[in-house]
Amino acid sequence: MLYLLLEDFRAGEMVISMRIAVIGGGASGMMAAITAARAGARVVLFEKNDRMGKKILVTGNGKCNLSNLSFSDSCFHSKEKEKAWKIASRFTPRDTIPFFEGLGLMMKDKNGYLYPACEQASAVLDVLRYEVQARGIEVRYGAAVEQIQPLGEKGFALTVNGHAERFERVIVACGGQASPKTGSDGSGYRLMKALNIKMVRPVPALVQLRCQEKGFQALAGIRCDAALTLLIDGQEAARERGELQMTDYGISGIPVFQFSRYAAYALEKGRRIQVRIDLLPELFAEQIPDWLKQRMERLKGRSAEEFLTGTVHKKWILYFLKEMGIKPNGEADNIPLSRWIDLIERFKSFTVTVTDTNSFQNAQVCAGGVSLRQVDENLESTQYKGLFLAGELLDVDGRCGGYNLQWAWCSGYLAGTYAARERKKDSV
Ligand SMILES: Cc1cc2nc3c(=O)[nH]c(=O)nc-3n(C[C@H](O)[C@H](O)[C@H](O)COP(=O)(O)OP(=O)(O)OC[C@H]3O[C@@H](n4cnc5c(N)ncnc54)[C@H](O)[C@@H]3O)c2cc1C
């Protein structure tokens, strides 16, 4: 009788529907649960919080940058870069769009960056939640999975609140440990370690960098366009251009976030990290003398501060004048061309020394996680058949710009699809 109740007819063939547990109700977990349920599995989703998708609500400053049409291998980082790209290419933004359109979400494209048209991250979460409900997925809240016990052919026993329950397949989608207040507190890493699954050491990524230099209080609050070069032991390691944000302890903003992962790993190895900041990227070094001569000609009789006004943010002007011992209200005409050249060169190569990154609390994602060597291209564990992994738990981190959620959708989709795939004599 029980077997009859579990029967399901697909394509004229009688199959017994699979019982799958999904651990974690974030972006990747909800995607995995929906995909597995659509494929006919009976899905139970365990979420330790009292609601799903808390992190989705804070993405993109509450607007949720859910993917990006500009899509290439350079958007994803991993120790196994080639494999990461192979996997990421199996469910691309071109698949994300119809998936969300199918859930009723209208989207807008801002230079390739995809957002919900209503610019509310809650809309992305809601359409996922409604589909979870519509697909009959059983969601258990306040359910932190404490242990995954492999039972060989019989699947896995999950321990939740001291109570063990058996499932044929398990999808682990617990996230990493970035922004732990949203629920991803590293418990997924602990579950993996208990199973002897190998990890690439997680570090904070898409995060601010703390600097050694004093006097940053005077610069805090500046937001300006800049070209940044990351130097590791004096060697150029990465370049970024975009809006730099100055804080009282260091540097922030998207260009800083983009290379923070490299800085984090290099700092761990005790290497010297610097960032060279060009505040006037449009002005080429060889143009500086002529440009200054013309400026001195046109702006005769001005004070030093007035002479520089209109070049960079006022706080930078006062900072550099002080550094060079030039009085802001002193006459600009009395300052020789060579000193002005020196000052403009400082605008173009302000170099700061990085002492640390901010912590996981402030990081948007984790770099590192479960090594991709531990899974096949369907995201099934190579060690434990029937165990699938998805999302940020894996050693894949994307650039800022919608790529981390794209990875969550992609990996959730693959894990859900292949976890639900039948294997003969494999059902309860
Ligand atoms: C401030 C901020 C802004 C961001 N903005 C963007 C953006 O605009 N675009 C973008 O692409 N990415 C963005 N990201 C990154 C993106 O949100 C994450 O990469 C993505 O949400 C990860 O999804 P996930 O499903 O792997 O993990 P998570 O979303 O972290 O979900 C994991 C879930 O598992 C639950 N859980 C953990 N352990 C257990 C357990 N043992 N038992 C049961 N449940 C458990 C957690 O409570 C959580 O709900 C941002 C991140 C932050 C912090």
C-alpha cells in the first residue's frame, strides 16, 4: 500500500518518487528543491532560520542583482577554474531569465546587470517561496541539520534537533560563512569536514581592505572614480576601475571588492599587499607637465586649494596639500612647476599598504569552500553517491555583479536535476 501511494507515472513508465532532503533554504537550496520537485521527487527542505532566503533580501542593496548577461570564465574564481567554468556553462543567465520569467518575475537589464523590474529583492524571494509552496515541498523551519550519516545503498540519515531521519538523496546548500547573521554561519563546512570532504580554506571575499596609513579619517566618505592596481610583493596582480570608497580604516567599493579575494589569500601567506590608486585615470603621465603649464597660465592669482579645485575630491586636495606641506590658502603662483608635477603624480599613484581584510561579518561572499575535485560535473560527491552540493559552500566565488547568485541558481539547478534522477532499485 505504501508503495502504491508513492507511485508516480511518468512517460508511461511506473517509477517510485525519490525522497530528497535539501539542507539550506537560501538561493541555491530553493532552486535545488524546486528543480528536484519539478522532476518528480518528494522534497523536504531544512532551514535553520525561521524563514527562507534571508540573504537574498540584502543582495544588491535590497534590489537583488540576480545575474549578468556579460558572462565569461573571467567572472568566476576557483582553485579548479576550468571545472568551475564547465559547470557554470551548463546553466547560464540565458537559462536564469526564462526560469524566473516562468515564476512571474519581470526583470530589467541595466548594462547587462539583471534586476527584478520592481527593484525589490523581496520579489525574487517571494516568487521562489510561492513556487516552493506550489510544488508541495515540505519546508521545516528552525531545523538546523547537525549531522549527515551515510547509510550506503540506503541513503543518508540526517540528524535535526537530536532526531534522525532517512533520505535517499541529500543536497547540501548551507552557503559559506559570509554575513553569518543571514544564517550561513559555516555549519555547512562543519558538516563536510565530519564526512572528510576536502575543502579549500575559506576566506572573506567581496570585502573591504584595511590599511596601515594614518590620517584616513580625513578621507572617510569620499566616493570617486579611480583606477586601482593590486600589488603583491611589489608585483602587479590585478587591475580594476570603478567607484572607490574611502573609510576611516581603509578602502572599499566595487573595484576593491573585486580583488579582495586575492589580497585575502596573499595576506594569509604573509605577503606584502599594496594598492596603487590613480585618482586621475584619464590624465596620462606624459601629459602632466603641459597640462599643468596651461592650468598655471589660466588660473593665475589663485590660492593652492583654488588652483586644484575641479581636479579631484576636495578632501583629497586638502590631504595631499598637507602631506606636501603646502598651505591651502598660500599663493599657487609661488609654487614651482616641479612641485605641482610631484603633487599630481601623487594623485596618480597614491599607494596604500593593506594589513587585513574585514571579517566574514562584512564580506558578501566566501572564496574557497568544498573543493570541486570532491564533486563531478553534476555536483554529486565523488566520495558519497547520492550526496549533492550546491551554492557558495563549493569553492566557486564570482565577481561582484550578479555572478554569485548566478552560481547559486546554476548549481542549485544541477544538484536538483541530478539528485532527482532515477537509478534502478534505488528507492525507499
Ligand atoms: C550584503 C550582500 C549583498 C550581496 N549582493 C549580491 C548581489 O547583488 N548579486 C549576487 O549575485 N550576489 C550577491 N551576494 C552574494 C549572494 O547573496 C550569495 O552568494 C548567495 O546568496 C549564496 O547562496 P547559497 O544558497 O549558497 O547560500 P545562502 O544564501 O547563504 O543560504 C544558505 C542557507 O542555509 C541555511 N543553513 C545553513 N546551515 C544550515 C544547517 N546546518 N541546517 C539548515 N539550514 C542551514 C542558512 O540559514 C541559509 O538560509 C550578496 C551577499 C551579501 C552578504
